[in-house]
Amino acid sequence: MTVSVIEQAKIQAQVLVPLVKALQAELGEARANALVRRALGDLYRRFGEEFWKAKNESDLGKAVSSAFRTYARDDALAYDVIEQTHDAFAFDVKRCAYAEFYKALGEPELGFLLVCTADFATAEGFGPDIKLTRTQTIMQGASHCDFRYRRDGGGSR
């Protein structure tokens, strides 16, 4: 049995939260956060590349929908699909256990840094023609997260 992504995030937080706080104390918040974003960005970009290659799917809607079912496992996310086509996948997350977890820790800003910023790096790994737009997150206090994945130019991969 594999560990769900939400459980992985909770396990990782036990190490990453104190580590990031120590880095912030030593380097300053802006410098530490930039370092964490860069390091984790490279990791999540590779995850995105590996996922896209493994899926071998030209339909963006199907591929991203499949990815988010993985992130939603164990009731981690409740979301409404707004649009699903060959060149787009748009959805709104209405409930997020990742945000609930980090808020319960009293660390929503670290939750945003460690969880939410990964979305953009992962999308970059899907390829240069795939773009993610998101204007708000539950982690930052919004009522929902608005994910909009689109393929530029509408061409297939």
C-alpha cells in the first residue's frame, strides 16, 4: 500500500517546518524562502516531467485530472471541475486538508511555501506549452483555490 500525498506532506512537515524556521532565523525570511523555493522547485519540476512522461497522454484535461485525483486521495481535496478539454483543465478546490493541517500547526505561510508553490514548478515540468494560472489559495485565506491549466497555442504534445 502506498502512502497518500496528504500523509506524505504531514510526514515531511515534521522535518521541513523546523528546518525552514531555522533557515529563516539564520538567513532571514526572504532569503531562506527563496532558497527553499528554488530547491523544492527543481524537485517538483522533475516530478512533473516524470509524471508527464509516464502518463504519455496528449490530452491535458485527462492528464491533470489524473494527477489531482492522486493529490485528493484520502479525502485531502474537495474540488469542482469547471472545464476539462484536450487543451485545458480548470477546477476550484473548495476544501483542502493540506491547508487545514498547516493552519492547525499555526504555520499557513509555511504550508503555502512547502505545498502550494509546488503546483507551479510541477506544471513547468509538464512542458513549456502548459501554463498554470492560480490567483488565490485556501492556504492564504481565500474561500477556494482557482487552478487553471491551459496548453498555449492549443497544439498537442
